[in-house]
Amino acid sequence: MSRSDDPESWRAPHPGSARAGVRDHVVVISGSVGAGHDGAARELERRLRALGFQVECHDFLDLLPSQVGRLFKGAYKGMLAEAPWSWQALYGLLDRSRTLTGLVRGLAGIARPRVRALIRKETCLAVATYPLAGQVLGQLRQRGEVAVPVAMYFTDFSVHRLWVSRYVDVHLAPHAVSAEEARALGAPAVVVAGPLVRPGFAPPTRSGRQAARARFGLPFDRRLALVASGSWGVGDVARTVAEIAATGLADPVVVCGRNEQLRRELAGQGIGHVFGWVDDMPALMRAVDVMVQNGCGLTVLEAFASGLPVATYRCIPGHGRTNAAAWDRAGLATWIRQPEELPGALAELLDGPLRHRQVTAAGDLFSRDPVALATRLAQPVLPALLARATPLPARVGMAGARLALLLSGAGAGVVAYGSGEVRPRADGVVFPVPHPRAGVPDGGAPTAQDSGVSAWRLKDIDLVDPRPVPPRTRQDGDAEARLAEGVSGTT
């Protein structure tokens, strides 16, 4: 098993090996609840390393004290498997109640000391692929304990309150629907970045499909429907398999993940083709014609990359249902709400015009690179910059900060990002970010008047990252324009 496929090895911290004089260390924090958060983190790590960054990945549950993380994971898994109604109820409360969301944010804060310790002097960026990790990083930004930029990457298409923090620098969304939901919850900076899927997933050739079927022992002359239920194999999978088989339109090909009990039960029924954990999911997806799933995020993204039409059916509660609604709204995956809709939807996805529309829309997702957007925040800085930066201990407005920089001879030394507050990075660069101070009400729009500012004087700075950036698009909105502005060094 390769390192990128091993769910444990990738979390091992890597010793600091920053190139002399360069801040190029990135911290990525995931959460080992299902495979989606970890899958995004692993792919983020792979791409960042390919660009020359030094990357450390961590599991947020391991950063909680004592056995809290293990207990939390066990409780969440138990709710999904044994009492799904309880997860639906809790998820709904978290989505509706600011009080409960605030309580959860506060409880997550017990991880602050350990999260803060991950940020080294050569760190240039922190990314969360798990919402509680993003909340804690946002708290550290708010308290001034972390000076590096922070990005929150959505692994779900639907966005609930814990995915949004007013104190992170940017929220990276996989789709415009996700971005719209995040903005509705008060996210101050959102960029449509696209999904993170590891290499290997791609639409098959005819010969490639035949080879994949031969490898897995699947029939060459039948339509095949992949049934997916996430890495834990949760949900009403047995009924779904039976109903698909009853349509006569496709033979079920079932992936049970780590749920060995489910695999044994389905194999005993003799319906369809049943697998446990599959290491080579790209090959299995090349073998099938359509996928029916119940709300499993990472597998759906992999199906999109593989050119598979997707249906959501008998979805798991909570995020399963909200993701189903978001995919359906985006035209990416059909949400089958009633059993009587299953035959018609399958027929459309196998042979109808809906198949082409979905596959085309899903392919368009991958025209963007989330890593390219995230690294716009991670500009390696020479120690000479640090040596020439001295603090100016005045509290001034945004205009005053820029004026101080100009008077100090910094010229174009302001990295302008976001709006509302000017913050110093540890390297001495001043940049406005969309963070209100603590006194601004939740959801309020920060202004320059709301913000306290520490201006730093930069001496003899004539080097600003010269990399060109793509022009702003309507879909990206103002947030990406501000992000691009920051890279180009606009003052």
C-alpha cells in the first residue's frame, strides 16, 4: 500500500526541513471521521509537496486532550450506524441554533494549545479540511496567536454553521452552490476552488472498462450500478441493493468499506457483486455504468472525476441529506426521494439525456485547482525581509497603515488581501483581511472603523511576489479578486 493510500502513515509529522531562508512550511489539519476529510488532506499534501512545500498533516481528533477524540469518533459512528435519527436531530440543531454552535466552537477550543504548537516560524499557511479544526485555527487568528494565513477547505458540498468562521482568511468551496450557502451563513471570504481528488480517477475508454471488469470478475454483457455507502458502510444498503436488482436495469456492485458484517450479510443473500474494502477504486469505477450512493462525499467526487453519472438514494441523515440537496441543485447528482422514482431515474442515468448533462457538469468542476488558490496565501518570505521589518506600535486605520508604509519607504510592500482589518504577518508584511474584531456581532459586516490595526514599518522592501494571476470571474466574486490582488502586490 502506498503512503498516499495508507490512512495512518500520512499523519506522521515530518521533520522541519525548510530551505534556508524560505518560509515554505504548511500545516494541514483533518479529522478522521469517515474518509472525506482525510482524503482531501492527503491530496492537498501531495500537491503541495509537488510544488516544493514542506507539509505536515495532523488529525484534529488526536489534538484533543486525553481520549476525547476517540470518544467523539465512536459516538458519531454509533449515531450513524445504530441511531441515525439522533444524528439528524443533532445536525439540525447545529444548523439552526447559534447558541449550540457557539458551545461546540467553545468545546473545540480545548485543542487550541496543541494546534498553536503546530505553527512554526517557517510556517506560511494553515489549512483545515475538518470544520472543528478550522474553528480552532480561526480562534487562534482572532486572538492574535497565529499570524499565518488560514484557509478552510469544504469537503462537503452543503455548508453548515461549523464550516464557517469569520476569522479564517478564506473559505475554499468545491462549487458555486457551496459558496452561496457559506456566504448566507456569514462567511466573509469565499472562493470557488473545485474538488480535491487524487490521481487515477478519469473517464474510461471502452477497452479500459472491459479490462477493469475482467480484473474484478464482473460480467461484460450487463449494465452495472456501483452502490457506495462510505468508508464505514452505513445506511440502508441491503434494501438499496435489492431494489436496484429488482428494476432489472443494472446489476448492483456493492462496496461495503470497512463494514465486514455488511459484506458478509450481502454476500450471503447472493444479490449482485459484493466487495469489502477496495484499494483500487479508480479501476472499479471504470468498470461500472452508474453510481447510486447515500451521501458519501469523497466517493461522489471520485465518481464525478471518473465520468460516472450519480444518484443519491436512501441517504444517511444530516450531511447526507443536505449534500444530496446541494448536488441535485447543482445538477451534479440526481436525488431519488421515493422508491417509485428509482427505475425512471436509473434509466435516465444509464441511457437518457440526463446522463450527458450530469457528466458534463461534473467534469467542469475540475477546471479549477484548490491548491493553486490556497498557495496564493502562502508566499515564502526571505529572512532579509524579517531583518528589515521593525514594528510601529501605533493603532491606526487602514488608510493610516498604508500611509505609514509609504512614508517608511516600503513602496509596494503591502500585500492587500480582503477588507476590513489590517493585520501584520509574522514576516512583517501588512495585509488587510476580512476579520472583524471581537466586538462585532456575529454575522455583522466588518468595516475599517470596526478594526484595530497594528501597522508595521517595512524598510527597503522592493520585492513583491510577481506571479501573474488569472482575471476575476463572475463566479468567483469579490473574494477571489481580493485574493488575486494580494498575490500581485496591489496596494
